[in-house]
Amino acid sequence: MAKTRVVLLIPTLDRSGAEKQCTLLAARLPRDQFDIHVVALTRGGPHADDLVAAGIPLTIIGKQFKFDPSSFWRLRRELKRLQPDILHTWLFAANSYGRLCASVIPQAKIVVSERCVDSWKAGWQLWLDRRLISRTDRLVGNSQAVVDFYRELGLPAEKLSCIPNGVDLSPDSSQVSDQASLRHELNVPVDAFVAGYVGRLARQKRVEDLIWAVETLRQIRTNLHLVLIGSGPEREKLEEFTRNVNCVENAHFLGHREDTPRFLKAMDVFCLASSFEGMSNSVMEAMAAGLPVIASDIPANRELVVHNETGFLCKLGDAVGYMQYLRRLIDEPGLGERLGVAGRERIRTLFSIQNMVDRYADLYRQLMGT
């Protein structure tokens, strides 16, 4: 039987959630069934090395502007050359360019990946999404919350699928460090209780709620620290906020790190206060590392965190709720470990990388009628 040629089209190969999932899928799809190519619309990035190591052909189109006619024609030529059976696009720019160029591959099935409840989209972007429904064979959301968002946008149910992200439970032996040495590296007391956050420092993430919770609880639990890994447009504002509430010595801004997973071991609990998400890779990686999670009670987080079983869910914007659950974890020995063990098992059974890859392979086969 001839292999199914799959082209994965994504804006960049930066070290971020969608890019990581795309790379994992490309590297692990069964080679005896699928001929895989990756096309980066704008640029490569750290995950390009992972693709090269896995022997996956990579093309970089070099898009420079939001509306770039020359890159549109380069992408058309590349798709015409590759003639994929399936074009699988990721994120708004690639989803749009890919479907607009699809006339040169009329035989191809078009799969679109949406990774977030995209309430940030402008009116013209939502209009374009609706216009391109007719050029979409299947839209895949990484959570039911994302699927529901696009159903409300007008996509028919038969064109929608939910395939959650996959997470590796095997630690990278080159990044394993003991907790004491990691905390020394962070200038955090070895005996501190450490709450952590990993992600963009953006308004959507409501990091101020976490800082408020930590600073309030720190008045009675003085050994509480907050570690923030990531960068973004809100960083300067958040650093100023910690100065204003006298939390500078207990809130640690690490910025963007390439070795984020090793710092999960320095934490006692992972926190996420976002107002909207798709399916948080950071939460999944924290659960895979055996950490309890305190997260905002929004649909996407409910699909990961089971309240009182793998962590706690707080009302959106409820800094007092985060404080109360942090206090429980500090004051009840063994609670965090019990929640963390349950969370890791939930990831192992429901959100493994192999499960993600198998479901995409099944979807491709279904679309091809094989």
C-alpha cells in the first residue's frame, strides 16, 4: 500500500506548545504508513533541530509580513511540488495561508489545528475563519473547550474533532537535578514552600492573582515563595507590582528558559490563573512531573485538573481562593504528594504522546478512507 503523504504547516518552530506538539507528531507518526514533511511558514527555531534529528524533511517559506504575497506564492509552489494527500495546518497564520493555497492540491484533505479558545481574535480573523470553513475537512481542537468555541463560530459538528495534547512522562536524564541544588540556583531557601508558574507573562494569564495570593498568605506563612518562568509583555508591569506590594524577595522572575522542565522539581505546587486556555502544556507537564495544580475554573482546565483529586480549581480572579488552597497544601503534610501522584497517573492514562499520535493517525486514515 502506498504511503499517505502528510504536510504539517506551522508558522514557526519556536519552543512553544503547538510547535512542540507538531514536532512530536511529525517524529512519531509510523513511517511505514506516512510520508511526513514539515513546512514552517515564517521561520525555523529550536524544534527544527529535533525534526532534522528525526529525519523529517523541512522547508522554510520565509514569510516576513502579516500579509505577504510573495510568501503566499512560495507556499503554493511548495505545496504543488509536494502534492500531499493531507495538509495539516497549525495556528492562525498557517491555517489561513494553507487553506487559501489549497486550490493547487485539490485532492488533499485539509486538517486545521486550533490550540486555544481564541477570544483574542479580531473581527476580520473570525470572518476569515468562517469564510474558510468550506475548505476545511476537519478542525481539531486540543480540548473540548476549543471544539465548542469553533462549533459556536459555525463549524458543523461532523467537521470537528478533539485530540488532546500529549506529554512525555520520562524525565530527560540530562536535566535531572535534586531539589536542594535547584533551589540554591534560584536563591530560594531549601526548606521553602515554592509555588510555580510557567508560561507567557501576558494579561490573559492573570499572574497578578498569583502574586496577590502569595503576598497575602506570606504574612502568616513567611516561607512561601513564587517562581515565575517565562517572558512577555506584562513582565515589567508585574515586576513593578511585586515591588509595590513588597514581595520582591519572595517572587522570582526567571524569564524565558530552555531548560524549564528541570525547574519543576524545585516546586511544591503549580499554579495557573488564566482567563482562557486551549489545553495548557504547562499544566500537563507539571502533572506529569507529579505536582499538584491550582488552576482557574475554566472549561479547558477542568479537562485536566480534577478538583480535590489532582489539585484544586478556583473561581476566575479569586486570589483569596488561591491563597486558601496554598495554605491547605502548606498545612496538610502529604496532601500535595497525594494529589501529585493522582495527577501523574491521569496524564499517563489519558494524555500520553502515543495516545495523541495514534488518534491523529486514525484521523488521517479515516479521511483517506483506509
